[in-house]
Amino acid sequence: MNREGKVIGTKYTKGTTNTSQCLLDPAYATARTYKWEPKPDAPETQIGTITINFKLGE
């Protein structure tokens, strides 16, 4: 994320049990919709995690 609280990049991390593109694409799209409080004095780039759980049948 950046100082404005916008997600500027996405990637899956260790622990991912399924790296099928049909799951990664919607997960990345969901992550990009997140917005945090702006913090002008924060580092230019910050790293955080979002956990997205997919369930069969939903």
C-alpha cells in the first residue's frame, strides 16, 4: 500500500494451498479494493497481508 492507503500491488504468499489462476485473479481484485487510512508520514511503500478464504459452494 502507499501513503494514501491504496493497495498498489498484490501477490500470493507462502501458505497458499491453491495457486490456480481462477482463484488468484478474484483474490487480487478483492485485495485491490481495500483502502486504509491515509498516513502522510508513513514510508512511501508499506507491506501488509489480507487473508481471503474461498469456500466450496459459495
